[in-house]
Amino acid sequence: MKYAFIQGQEAHHPVRRLCAVLAVHHSGYYAWRREPHSKRSQDDRRVSVLAHQPWIESGRVYGYRKVCAP
């Protein structure tokens, strides 16, 4: 969230100053810009897509028993 804010404000303020104010390191911000979605985030999205249809078919009921039931 902080990095997205910095990205939105970098046209108006220096990145290093924004990072200092938000207590993040500028190298972390630049690493985030190169690859904004971590492997974990990508895996979470993939699982969400895979689980969506069974969730709809289960009557939109939460819980692994209802979603995974044959």
C-alpha cells in the first residue's frame, strides 16, 4: 500500500523523501516496481480463480467441505 502511494506521488515529490516519510527503504520500492506481485500473491490469485467456480456451484457457501465436495 505504501509503495502504491509512493508510485502515485513520485511525479510531485522525490522518491527518497517519500520513502523516508513513510519509513520504507527506497531499494524496496524500486524492487516492488520491477515485480509488484510476489510469488505468494500470484499463487493466491491462481487459487482464488480455481476455487471460484466450485464456490458458485456450492451455493456460495464458505468452507472447504462444501467447496471440495464431489
